[in-house]
Amino acid sequence: MKHNSLLEEMCETAALYALGALSQREARAFEEHISEGCEICQTELAGFEQIVGAMAFSAAEQEPSPVLRDRLISAISDGERDGEAETVSAKPDAQEFVSVRATEGEWMKAEEGIFIKPLYVDDASGLATSLVKMMPGTALPAHQHIGVEQFFIIEGDCNVRGEALGPGDYHRAATGTIHEVTYTVHGTMFLLVAPVDYVALGPQ
């Protein structure tokens, strides 16, 4: 009796899955069950999928009314004309796609042994994307953030707030926070996304 009940439940689940009527969690559980190699459920699912596929073609064709057909043709024609107008009027923006190769751009000296290569400045948000290169034994001056600062270590070592970060590591500082000491022992380069302006605090 229990065996028959279980089979009935499996069949029902397979049918609901084929119809797309299971919740996301139920569908995922059924897929995991299928992937474990249950031949009964695989067979049931294949049968129900064939039935569902046939259902899509079982409805009798209906001729639309003349009024509906005219509206549909008119809407399609208007859409095509609008698309043509947009295609003709659209002009490519020279700044829509920009690539900066490793050999391109200009490194600017920010501090002794510290260089910045600006990549992009978003005028709307005031955020700048830059590469920062620090020579061995150099340190950034203490500063306070007027917005969120983020950087991603590309190479070398970067020590910030007592943490030693390396390639692939990410650091974020919230608005109003202070970086008192940021230094490198062997040199580093990281990608920086931060407001253009900050508050310099001088030596700590």
C-alpha cells in the first residue's frame, strides 16, 4: 500500500514538473532526485513531457476577426516604422566603449614613490576609477573618506588597518572613515574606485 502511494506521489510530481506547476524549491528537489538516477521518475517525466508538448498543438486553429487582424497588422507596421526611425537617428557615442591597454594611459606622481593612472571619472557621482602603484617601502598619507572607497589588489602587498592584503584581495572603507596608515613592503598595484576628493589629515 505504501509502495503504491509512493509511486502515485512520484507520478503526480513528474506531471506537475512537466507542466511547470512546482515551486522553485520543489522543482529543484525533483531535478536533484532525477539526477540521482531514478529510472521510474525519468520514465514518468519523459511521458508527461511528450503529453505537455502535444497539448500545445492540440488546440483548434481560430481565424481572428477582421477588426482584430487589422489592429494587429497596424501595430506591427507602426513598430517597424518606429524601429527604423530609431535606427536611422541613433548615432554611436565615441565614449560608449572605451578600452585602456596596459601600455596606455599616463602615470601621474601623487607622492614620492606613489603613482596614479586615472582611468575614468563619473561626473554624475564624482567617483573616479584609477590604478595606484606604490613602490617598495612607501605609504599613503592619512586621509578621511568623503564617500565609499574601494580597492582591489592586483599585485604585491598592501597593508591597511592592520591587515596584510595580497593579489585578489578586496577592501572597502565606508564614508567618513579614516585610513591612518596604508603602506607596502615590497610594492603593490591596486584598482581604486573612490571619490575624486578626500580630506588629507597629514602625518599621524
